Amino acid sequence: MDETRAIGVYLPPSYEEQPDKDYPVIYLLDGNKTNLLGMSAIVESLSTDALEKQVPEFIVIAIPNTHRARDLTPTATDLFFKGTELAKIEGSGGANIFLNFLEAELLPKIDNTFRTTETKVLAGMSFGGLFAGHVLLHRPKVFTHYLLADATYVWDDNYLNRMLYKSKNLSSCKVKVFMALANNDNIGAHGVANLACGNEFLIIYNLKVLTLLTSRSAIFQRSDMVL
């Protein structure tokens, strides 16, 4: 990418204590310090005996942004909704270059530096979810698991769904996908549309992936409770 990139790394508590153990890896987009601390706290807590080891211990690799709109968007356009420009997006459309960097440079570097398993999780929210969905549809074998949290489905006239309808042989890719959708009606019509597009993606993806035998969904109502 012709630039120097800083990477944040979290190693689980047992990493130094168990030198023969290998670990799955989460690659976290929008990987600033706050998001790295949040993700590592979640996986460390859920991997403990106190919480019944709901997940294994993970290495977390946080990828901070140098040019978020460039790296995480798959097409060169501004953000439009029903013909109205919502935001100017300078330099958009560099997702494939960023993906090449991940596949050819970052993932091999992590595998050669740390004790890793074959499990590689790509986690992204908003533009990060858009990027994760783009990778899932175009080069799904780069990662084994995908987490799409409230992806920007309205990007470029419903880009992810347009690509999903064109995709073939998704069922032959042995990947696991988790999708979370947010009820963003508070931000206006494009928030409502994004939820509708996300539900469309979930339905069509399930239909295309014939090996997906079960699907679960849940709605969490808006709450003012602070934990």
C-alpha cells in the first residue's frame, strides 16, 4: 500500500504460560485503541471459567485506519440515498487494495510471528461491516469467520445485495458468518432503509448457502439502561 501501518496486538493470558498452544485470531477493523480494548475485554471475559468458556482464547489484531473511507469502501462514489448526497467520501473505492495488503502481507506476518491456528475472524462495523461483506462475497476463503455489525448496506445503491445476487458457489465455502443489524430509524429514512437492506442480505444469503441448516435472529429493543 506504499505506507507504514501500525498494528495493535492483544495476546491472551495463557499465551506465555502455554508455549505449545496455538490460538485463533480476530482481525478487527477500525482498530483504534478503544476498540482493541473493548474486543479484547469481551473475548478474554467470555473465555474464562467464570463465564463457562463460551469462546476460546483469541489473539486480537487491531488494524487502525490511515484512510478509512478509501480502505473500507469497495467502489468509488459518494454516499447517496435516493439520489440525495448524504456525504462526500473522498478517495473511496480502495477496498481491493486494502484486501490485497491483508492477504499478502498482514496475515502471513501474523502467522509467522505468533502461534496461530487456521481460524481467522474478520470483524467490522458500519464501513468495516461493508468491507467484511465485500470480502465474504468476493474472496471468502481469506478468512474462516466473518462478523458484520450494522454494515453500510445502503452504500452504492445497495452494493452488498447487488453483489450477493450475482454470487455463485457460496455454499462451497466453509465459512461462518454472524450478522448484526441495528434499528437506525432515529437517523432518518436511510437508517430505515439500511435495516431493510440488511434483512434482505440475511435472507438471500441463507437461501444461497444451502449448507446453512439453521438461522437464528433476535430483536433487542432500544433501552435507556446504563450498565
